[in-house]
Amino acid sequence: MTNRAGCSGRWRALATRHPELFSLVGLVVLCVAMALVTDRFFSWENFSNIGRQVSINAIIAVGMTIVIITGGIDLSVGAVMTLSMTVAAGAMLSSFPVVISIALGIGTGLLFGAINGALVAYARLPAIIVTLGTLYLYRGLTFIASGAKQIDRQYIPGPLKAMSANSPPLIC
């Protein structure tokens, strides 16, 4: 019995010192299970698809990591991203060149991020309150900008669609 208690104590100590190891073990077990279920799990097409699907969240996570490390919080980041993409897609639908449309989307993100930053830094409002409020404000602006409609893929220019397709990316 003492051996079993010692083993339990070692696992508890390991879990306390390195809690991320259990997430890694869970991921490995999940990958092995998926590989056993389908022979296409470890294929290039699957990894490419996963990469495309997580790319937006990964970009947001990098920015959020910096915000959280500095002791802040931003709850409106998803709404800012959605508004920026809506502006960019709307510009493309209005026959703006792809590069200009992307620049407008990036500019929108910069503008509304700067508004959040100014409210926190200069007005000295709590970041959680500011970003919670602007989350709903920016969602509303997205709703208005899109006319409450989804922008269908068929209206997006070919070169931009090619960036998200299985074919090699095209330079716009």
C-alpha cells in the first residue's frame, strides 16, 4: 500500500509542478485515437485544413497573450476582428482592389483597438468594463455594416479565395 500512495503522491507533485503535461498527454491520446479511427488523420490535407481553421484564432491568441502578460484583458477582440473582416469584405464587394480592401480591414482593427486603448490608458477606465461595452458596440456596428447579411463566398475575388483553398496561394 505504501508504494501505491507513493505513486499517487508523485503524480500529484507532477500535476502541481507541470499541469500542462496533462493537456499534452490528452492531446497525444486524442491524436492516437483519431489516427486509429481514420487513415487520413496524419495526411497533408488534414494538417493543411487544421492550419487554415486555427489560423485566425492563433493570430488573436498571440495578441491576447501580450495583453494578458501585461496584466490587461480584452473581451472585444473577436468583435473587432469580425468588424474588420466585414469592412474588408464590404470593400471588396464595392469593387475596391483586394490590397486596398485588406488595408481598410486592418485600419478598422487598428482604429477600434486604439479606441479601446485610449479609453483604458487615458480615461483610466477598467479594461474589463471598456472591452465588455465595446464588444457589444462593435458587434452592433458589424450588424449594421453587413446589413444583417452573411457575405457569401461567391462574391469574394478569386485571388483572395485562392489563399484559403487547397491550391498554392496566389500573390494579389
